[in-house]
Amino acid sequence: MDFRKEPRHAAPLEIKTVPGSGNHEKVINVSRRGCSFHSPVNFQKHDTVFLRINTQNRILEYDLVFAVTGVVVWKRRRSAERSVYGVSVLGFEEGGFPVWKRLLKKISSIIATTSTNKGL
């Protein structure tokens, strides 16, 4: 059963988590209220995490790093070394919320354009 409250959009973004492994982790998808990512760090449900998100992959046509604070709401083990986590956003560092909104708008427009072009 799917308990999602918001649509999810695939988002190939690099992040660093705090606490973290020092490695670049990857976002899987984003929504208005949260995101999912995979990481070798062993977070537990209800842990607070700090995500430094990098838009370096050109989704926004410019490089930008911004920070999100969230709480782990679910965890799925993928291997002995990695888990996938769902995070609900609690807040943003100064200036982060407008970037998050632009990111979601851009990803949504890419998806809409791709869907429209498939019908041609």
C-alpha cells in the first residue's frame, strides 16, 4: 500500500548527510514535503538529518548547494552496506526553501515535457 501524500519526482541529485560518511550520497526522488535517498550511513527512524543538496547536475541550469533539515520517516535495507531512507522536511537553511520550490517546479516541467513528447 502506498502512503505517499505528495507526488514524487525522480531527481538525480548529489547530497552529503550530517552525520555522514563523507561520501557523496544520491537523492532518489523529491516531493514538496520530503525526499528519499540512499546512503551507507545507518540512520534510524525518527533521526534528524541535515542534507546538503547539490544541484550541480544542471537541473536548475546553475550550480547551487543548499541545506535541508529533515526527519527519517522510513528505512529500507538494500544491501549490507546501504539503505534507502525517506525523509520528511522540517526546514531549510536561509534561502533554501525558494531553491527547493524552483527545483520541484523545474523537475515537474521536465516530466511534463517528456510525457508530452512521448505522445508524438
